[in-house]
Amino acid sequence: MKFLWDSALGLLVVTGGLLGLTLPFGKLATAAGVPAMVWAFAISLGAGGVLLGSLLLRGQRVRLTPHKLRYFFVTAAVSYAVPNLMMFSAIPHLGAGYTGIMFTLSPVITLVFSILLGVRRPNMLGIVGIAVGFVGAVMVAVTRGEAGQPADLFWVVMGLLIPVSLAAGNIYRTVDWPEGTGPIELAVGSHLASAAILFVGILALFGVEAFAPLGGVPLVVVAQVASASAMFAFFFRLQAVGGPVYLSQIGYVAAAVGLAAGTIVLGEHYQPLTWAGAVIITAGVFITTRAQSQTVMAPASAT
């Protein structure tokens, strides 16, 4: 476990794989009538609660400061509440596998933000790898969802906004990371803040009856909370070990898992161009992983 905790590649595979499971779980939940906002709330509350229990059992606690509170709520909004709401809203229209492919655009957008802010950028090999992955993502995007069921442009745009929000979160968490704070504490605070934001939104828009459909999918809820709790424990560690650009590549792994699960488990069907794009994206992952050991570090900037 210590080797995994210190390995950027190992953390990338585990975190991306667990993130990918969110896609089929989300499709099962929304198909059972669970509103997208409620499912996003269940993930944040469940993951935050489980990780908080783990923290307390180890004799630790969340120490609140004005800086941490700001970090928790900004991270909650741009990294969890907003992208999860968009993702679970889009899945019924685009398919779990296709929506997952949208994650693959996150490294490109993160790279642009990272260069503009001077946080960190990869070397030329890393840029080539991300560019290769982007070409594959474009091939997938133009197919507009499942074969024979092209989605409305609105939902394609909604899917494209997911990686924009994720990229903003990748950069923000690095720039504003509270000094001396561990990854589990940040995961706990950010998820509970996300749950609070979503809870207020649910009550304002739908009322308490919106939570009723969760009772129809108890096993999916348990499985989602378990995988999300594990994922976010590794997620913040990967942020510290690999940096924002490398972290953003969990989308490549998540897309592969989502595409496989959507096809094999959920019976989704995609065009040959979608699969070709997925293969090219995989090539991009291998190139960027190779480049990670040669990554050029740029001084962090808070401006």
C-alpha cells in the first residue's frame, strides 16, 4: 500500500478506475428515477461521511480556518457539485461510456490553465501525449452519443462543459492548497461542503420528496459510496504526487472503464469512430505517463 501511495502511475490507475465506476452507477440511478442533483448529493455526503469517520477513528479531526473554509467551498463547487450535476444530467442522453469520454478533454484544458497561471507544465513529450489524447477525444465527440441515437447539441455541450469545470478545479486545488493539510482532511471538508450546497439546491428546487427514489436502489447507493470514498482518498494524494496536469489524466482511465462498463454491462452501442478514438486516447495515456518522469516543474503562482 505504501508503494501505491507514493506511485503517481499506480494512483492514476486506481483513481481513474474508481472514477469510471461512477458512470454506470449514475446511469442505473437516474434510470431508476433519482434526480441528478440528488445522486450527486448522495456521492458527496456518502464519501465525505465515510472519510470523516476514518479520520476520526485515527484520532484526527478537521481543523477549520478561514482559508480552509474557502478552499472547501470553492473546491466543492467547481470540482464536485457542478461537474457531477452536469454529468448525471447528461448520462441519460449521451450514455455512460460517451459521457466518460468527455473526461479525456480535462488534461488539455488543465494544461492551458496551468501554462497561463504558471502552475506546472509538462515537457514536449507530455504535450505530444496530451495532443494525441485530444485527437482521440475529438473523434469520439463528433459521434454525439450512442450509435443510432445522436443526442441534441445541448447535451453534447453540457458534456463538454464537464472537463472545463474539472480543469478549473485541478488548478485551484494546487494553487490554494492549505499548507500543512493532509489529503484526507481536504477530501472530507470539500465533499461535506459539496453535500451542503447540493442539499440546499435540492430543497429549493424539488423539496424533500426528491430523496425518495434513493430507496429503490440501495445496493447501487452502497456501491457508489464505497467506490467514491476510496477514490477521493487516492484523488487528493495523486494531486500532491503528480500535480494538476497529471491528475487530470484520470479522465483517460475513467473513460475506458465507463466505455467498457456501458458496453458490456449496460448494453450501450457505439460507432467504430468512437472505439477508434478510445484507442488513440489510450496511446496518449502511455505517452504522457512516459513523460511524467521528465516533467518540467514551474514555480507555483497564486496570482
